[in-house]
Amino acid sequence: MESDFTLDTYGLLCPMPIIKTAAKMKELQPGQVLEVISTDEGIKEDMPAWCKATKNEFLGIEEDGELYKVYVRKK
């Protein structure tokens, strides 16, 4: 999936990937897509919930072994 920016949260555990995502999203313009790279399995549930709470668009997740790539579009 195409993204405008990538945020590497490799090795960080909950809630750090979400905290770092929230901070990075403040820098993006509406419509831009952020790719978040994580090894925390909790991101599969946490990111969709965070997107719903913040009205950002959860675009999907790609899993590659223990690596997760999550895509979020800023509203």
C-alpha cells in the first residue's frame, strides 16, 4: 500500500505505537497516509480503535511474520 510517511515503532510495546502515531498524525495534512511499522501484536486491535475514536481512517494492516504494517489516512 502507498503511504506518504512511515513511522517505525519496531520493538515498542503498547501504548507507545499509538502515542507515536498520534504525535506524527499532527504533522500530516488531511488525506495523507501514514504507514506504522510495529512488532506489537496489540496494534491489530489498538489502531482501528484509535482511528474510530479520532475519526481518522483505518486503511488496513499487512502482516509479515512478527512485523505489522498499519495504514492510516488523516481526516
